[in-house]
Amino acid sequence: MSKKASEDYTDKLVFEAQWFDNVSGMEKNFYLYFFTLDNTIELFDIKSRKTFLRRIKCDGVKRENLYVGSMVTIFSRTMTITDIPDAATKNILCKTMQKTFGILKPNVVDKMGEIFKIITAHNLQIVNVKMGNFKEKDVERFYKNNEQFPFIRSQMTSGPVVLLTLVGENAVMRWNELIGHNDNNTIDKNKLTSLSARYGEDAIKNGFYGSPNVETAKNDIEEYFPSLKSSKCTIDTSATFKNCTLCIILPHAVQTKLIGDIVDDIQKANYKISAIQSFNINPVDADEFLEVYKGIMSEYSAMVAELHSGPCIAMEITHENPSLAVTEEFRKFCGPKDPDIARKVRPNTLRAKYGKSKAVHNEILDNRMKSTGMTNSAAEISLAY
């Protein structure tokens, strides 16, 4: 019997979702029902105890995007999944949407895009990413009992690290299998598949860390990607705020799993990603952030709606050549705002390769205003980080 045949029309996953109503200025809470047979949804208003949205198909709302902390756009309303109030749903998702924590160590950060593509190809979602500089206490958290701690500490604090939250079926086990063993020189059979074998150098510079079990993964994620708004991750930023520009991978590109492709293209064009972080932005902040485009671009409202429709990835972009005018050159690298035009006149640019439409799905937001130079770039990056 097929999986579809074994499912009932009423079988559903239950989530608690929150939406900020701009008109009333209030947060509203709903039960979001996701029906697994036909991928339809329904919203139930918890306070009024009434159906808010009857069962309907909503493009963009997929089972793989529903987990605590994720954001989904339901007919122009951006909702955050805040809880799983149903025991049956928890049992179903505990393995299929399991979270784990990973680290890309300093010696592999320059291959970040390649590694992101491999992660995605192995059906692990990158749902949180953050680059920063480890202090000794951070290294102790993971390696204090390791007999080679002094060497590991030196390596882990030699440059920025990239922290990841990954989601997928049996994510803890599969991430550890993907990164492989610590000493790649002794694992011949893993040379073609293990990330440590491919990118690591030795037992110290093995390139990667993965939480060993579900409980440790939960604690690691809470430490570096805290769920409470009042909590703040203490890792130091790696942003330089010098001769840089800001690039944002927009929600549509994140949701269609283009992060690795875009990051890889940027790195292979000799640009350096000196800081990267995922974030969600509310409608008010999105409007303020894009205010410079107001009255100038006819697509302004659509741009604002896209920016707060889901998770974004903010990056500080620098270059290997310190004398390069990064803002101007990276703007050229992104390409014309309209992807159709970009494909005709500048086919190798980011928007030509990954953009879908001028108004919304052009995948990349860069500093496009003529008045926006290094000073404004640094200010925008400071806001993002």
C-alpha cells in the first residue's frame, strides 16, 4: 500500500503559529493544521476559538518548512511556528524533522559555498547560520576533555568559524556520517564522501564538528541560536565594517535551497564573505530597512513583502584585493535588477543565474543606490549583525 493510500483525509500535523497584525499592533496566535494527504492547511484562531482560514492549498507552505522557529507566508501573512502542542505531531517530527548543530572550522570557511551545496544535496536543510570568532571558553565547551586541547584551541581561534543548525530526518546521525572521522589520513574508504576526508588536513584541522547526540544538539543550538528573544548569543562577530558591502539572500532563494549555489559563486569570484548570519525581519523593520527605495522603485511594496516573508541570509562582502571598490564591483557582479535583462546582457551575474522576477524573486538584495557607499554599507551591516 502506498503512503498516500494509507493516509486519511483528516490526518494532520498541528502547530502553534504567531502572526503580528500591523493594523491592530497585536500578535495573534493560531493553530496551524497541515493536512498530509494533499498538503492543504487550515488556521484556527486560539483566542476567538473560531476557524480563521478554512482548509485550502497555499503555495510555499510545505511540510519540510514546518518546525519550531520557522516562518511561513500564508496569503501575505508571515507567521512564525512557535510550538508543537500536539503529542502525535511531536512523535512524527522527532526524527523526520530532527535538528542538529554543526561547525565549519577556520580551515574550511573559504569552501563554505561548496560545503553548503553538499549539505543540501544530502537532504539536510540549513535553517540557521552564523559566522563569528570563538573565544577560549567556546572551544572548551566542545573539546575541554580532549588531550590535544591546546592545539585544537589554537586552530579554532585562528579565524572565524561558521555555526549551523541543520534539520532533516535523523539529522544528528546523518550529519556525523557526512562529516566523517576526525583523522582523514586513516580513512581511505571515506575519501570520496566524507567532508573531513575531502576538506580536512589532519586530526586537528579536520574541518568540522557535529553534536554527538540529540540532547547535546539541543543544548548547542540553544547556546548559539537562542530561542528566547531576551537571550543573546555571546560569540564575537567576524564582521570587519571596512571596505565592504552588504548582500542579502532573499527568502525565496533561501526556501528554494539556493544558499550554497549563491555563496559558492561569490567565493569563486574572489570575494570574501567576512560575516554571514540568518535572520528574520518583521514588516515594520523591513519597511524601514528598504526606505531608501521608497518613491524610487515601483516594486517597493513587493520588495518589503518579500523581505519579511521568511528567513534571509545577510553577508558582509569584502575582497581579496584591499584596494578594490567593493560596493561598486559587487553591484556589477549581482547584475541588473531585472533577471530577464540580466540573462541577456550579463548572463554570468547572480541575478541572471538565480533570479525569477524583477519585482520579488530576484534572489539578491545589494546596495544599489548611487549614494550608498562604504559608509552606508558598514551602517547597514552593523544593523544586520
